[in-house]
Amino acid sequence: MRCHIVPPHMLERIAGGAGDPALRDRARRTLALSSAARSERRTLLVTPPSPNEDFVPNRTIRDAGNREELPGKAVRAEGAPATGDKVVDQSYDWLGATFDFFEAAYRRNSIDGAGLPLISTVHYGDRYDNAFWNGEQMVYGDGDGTLFTEFTGPLDVTGHELTHGITQYTANLEYYSQPGALNESVSDVFGSLIKQWHLGQTADQADWLIGQGLLAEGVNGVALRSMKEPGTAYDDPQLGKDPQPGHMDHYVETYRDNGGVHINSGIPNHAFYLAATAIGGNAWEKAGRVWYDTLTGGTLKTDTDFKGFAAATLETAARLYGADGAETSAVRQAWTGVGVSP
Ligand SMILES: [Zn+2]
């Protein structure tokens, strides 16, 4: 399964719009490539945790040379000096920051918890407008430069995609409907937390945006998604309007986008934001710990829905902070605040 950072509703809008014909054609091509990839079926071999306790990243950056072929030529190995190619070096740095975050915050050794090597392919396709985790590695396009900048730019894009890998190795939430929206949401949660940790920001200081810096100059928008105010990240003639709800009252029933996985993720995203800001301080320490332990603790099912996930976070919070703890009540209020009663 491939998980893309730019959702189909944005690409469909570009493809069907009245903008630059070259951009329309590339958006159509990106959509065709994405749906071809969606029909891939792959059996994931979940590696059991090994006794490897080294906690050393093992990164390889590859260059697709603007072709749509994986994995591309290896251009930077672990420990090798910067290459001078901005996107190669950005990708290397952000894989490292993501690895360091999961080690520092949750003592997790890479994506699989057992030191999985981290592989990125950059310069994928011709001005390709997306980045994705394909079940085994990261892939980044350069962006068309008119609507999107390089996909290696924002740290939270890399964090989002690598978290899809962690979900794959843990709760393995299916990529459809509410479990799919939860899968998307936990990628946004940890994508944002990695950025907050890297910048040393508290919950109050964070922007809670996903993909800030990814939209090119002249586009009317600040990011792909906002956890603080779902539905407000962009409103642009070429990209359309951010369709995310932040409350169950505005839940979107749709068969598109795998049942709205990039749309309804706004609801659990906002619940996390509410919990983290109510608790205060560094969001990765308490709210992040609750979500991380819930995701990786083995109690979720692949088809867990919002209500089930909310109940699981409450159980985790009660275990960590006590049933009457302030953190537990913040988590409960966060879910009721978005219309989910655990
Ligand atoms: Zn995603």
C-alpha cells in the first residue's frame, strides 16, 4: 500500500481545473500513477523485534534521476558527507531527525522497532507532485514549482510518511474509512510532534500545520492540513478548499479518497490538538505518549473506529496518569470536544 501526502481531492481539482495545461497533465499523470499503485497488493512481512539495541540510524538516499523507477541510484550512505544536492541532503537530515525523535521520545529503534534501514528515493518523476511511503521506503517528487515546492522540504512530511511505516508494523490500521482516517491522523500527529521536538516548541508555540512551506508562492494557503483549525489550510482557485471537518457533526461520507481518509482525519487530528494544548508543555511528552502507547500497545484492531480509538487512548491515559488524572480528563474532553464519546 502506498500512502501519499497530497490527497486525491487536491490532485483531482488541479487535473480538472482551468489552470496551466502542463500542471493539469502532470496532476492527471500523478493520479494515474497513484491509482495504479493503489491496486498493488503486497504481503507485508512484519519483522519481529530483534535484540538489536544499537539505536543507530542506517540511511541510504537514492536518486531516481527524474524517472518513475525505484529504487534509483544510491547517492548518500549513512555517515557519508553532504552531497551538495539540496533534496538529497534534506532527505538524509529529515530521516535522521525522525529516527532521533522516536528514539528520544519513546525509545523506539527505527520504524519497525528493530533498527530497520531507512531508504529514500528523491527526484522521483518529472516535477512529481507528491511524496509517499510504499510499504518499504520513502519516495519524494521535486514538485512542479508552481503549486508545490520540493517534497523533501517540510520535516513533518517525512515524519508523516515514516509514521505510516510505524503504523504498518504495529496497529496496522486498514486504509479505509474511519480506521484509514485514524491511520492518516496518527501520521499527522507524529509528523507535527517531530517538527515540534526538532524546533523545541511547546504545544502553545506550535503551528499545528501539516506541510507548512510545501505550497508554492502565490498559492492561497499555508499548508495541506491544520490540526488546530481543520478546513482552513488552503482555499485556492487551483487547489480548491481544504475539506477537513474538525467535528463529527461535519463528518464526510464518501467513497472517494478511500472513504475520506485524508478528509475525516481532521476530527482525530483536532482531538489530539485539544488534548495536547489542554495538557500543555511539550506535546510529545504526555499527549504524544498516550497516542504512541495506544498505537503500538497491541490493543487496537485493524478496523478500530474513532470511538474505539478514543476509548483506547482513555485507557492508556488512565494507566499512565490515573483514571482521575488531569491528563486523562484532558483526553476525555478532547474527544467529546470533537463529538466522539469514548
Ligand atoms: Zn498519509
